[in-house]
Amino acid sequence: MTFSAAAVIDPQSNGDPSGVITLDGLSVSFGGRPILKDLHGELRGRAIGLLGPNGAGKTTLIHTLLGFHPPSAGTARIFGRDIRGEANQIKSLIGYFVRFMAELSGLPPAAALERAHEALFFVGLGEARYRNLDTYSLGMKQLAKLAQAIVHGPKLIFLDEPTNGLDPPARLRMIKMIREIRDSGQANIVLSSHLLRDVEECCEEILILKDGRLAVYCNLEEERRANKKFLMLETRGELKEFVAAVDQLGCECAMTSDHRLKIILQQGTEIRDLYRLAAVSQVQIRRLAYKRDSLEDIFLKAMENGSDAGEVRRMN
């Protein structure tokens, strides 16, 4: 399955082709109640993860980008095209049959049928392609939705909870297919999921929404390369003198139990410095391990620290 057919969203259209989604003060209200509140940002990743608790506005953001909800203020652009004036050119319609979806995207009937077969085989539903959709399991319906999303060769694919209802083997296949699409370079992905593991395994950039505001923007690839690691130490001996000495190095140090420490190294501090201080303090370092902030750590911090004033916490 390739993505070279006619596209719903053309990256060679107006605007900077390297910018996938631009949020420019985007706000959305329903019945006078604000749902999305003054979102700003520019996303360029091949795979963009959208996270947030229930009611944070994730689905509303996706539907607004697709043109289903009009902004109450501000706007957004997809590959330079404004959702206010060019919604019909960036809208991705979801139907029950992938052939119908392909025809809606501008393919002639014969080509649409051929692409429908290709898409269904790609997601593993080739043998079930003539069955009534009502006979599909929940997991099969999720795979059918992916086929619907890719049948017309789009340049931007929105996936909302794509692994919902899948058993572990089917989930692994779905994740593998998402990665293949991402790595093909022919389509960008926006993945909305409540499963942090899905996002961490597939995405390069993440947005975390909280109460309709953008709480965190994070480039996961840069975050993984950055020196954000901290150390977990298991020790033996009296720690008071050792902890004081580590503090004097400028490192953050916290005791998690009587013999366990969490230390955040500062630039210029080496592991050998810790062993030297331990020897002076007559402390034995029995185990030392590196640990980086996981996506779960980043998400939990966003939920604790997300600003009601709408300030975005940018990682790295």
C-alpha cells in the first residue's frame, strides 16, 4: 500500500510546506461555553501525538481542524491552508465503505475500488472485504477505519484512538502500520489516544491539552536526545553527609527511602564525583541506574502544572 494517489491535503499548497499544522489563537465554543481556548503553536513532526484527559478538547480540536466545527476566534492552517476559508479542501470524510471514501476524495469509481482493495489488504482485512461491516468485531472495525483513512492517499491522517478494542497482537499490527505510514514520508499523522504507550511508540511531537488549553508542547525526539536523565542510587550507610555533599555540587538530590536516592546531575558533574563523595562520606553505592523522563512523567507534570492562564510549557 502506497500513498501516491490524489491527496486531500496537498503540502505544495499555499504556505510553508514544512509546517503541518499551525494554530493561531484557535478558540472554539459550544452554546457560549468555551471548549478550546486560544491555542497557539506550529507542528512539523511526521507523527504528532494529541493527549489530554477526558473533556480536554482533543476530539473537538481534531473536528475543528477537519472543518466540522467553526472557530469562535482565531484560526488554524493545515499545510498553509486556512480551515476557515478552505475547509472543503482539507476535510477528511469518514464513511462505512472504503470505496465510497475513495470516490469522495476524487478518485474515479474503478480506481476507487482498486484502492479500496489495496487498503483493506494492507490492514489485514482482505479476506473480509466483502462481509457486511455489522459482522466485524470491534478490532476489525478499527482496522477498517484505518483503511478508510489511507485509501485515497492523503498527506495528513487523523487517527482517533486507533488501538481501541484491539487485542495485543492486533494492537502491535496497528502500531506497526502507523509506523510504516509515518516512515514512508508520504503522509503525516495526528494520533489522539488515551494510551500513552501508543503515542510514545509512534510520535515525534506531542501536544497535551488540559481544560481546553495547550498545557505542554514537547518534541519527543529532542527530549530523548537531551540530557534530561536523572540517577537512581541504592546505597548503604549514613546518607546525611553524602546528601549534603551532593547538594554542594549543585545537584538536586532527594531521598525516596532510607537507602534510595534520586539525583539530577548538573552539567559538568560526573559519576566519578558521586563515587568520590560516597567514599569520603563512607557510603557504599550498591546500584546506580539512569532514568529519563518518560511520556508518563511529562503527562503527569502537565496535569499538575498546566496553567489556567493558557501558558504553554515547552519541553527542551
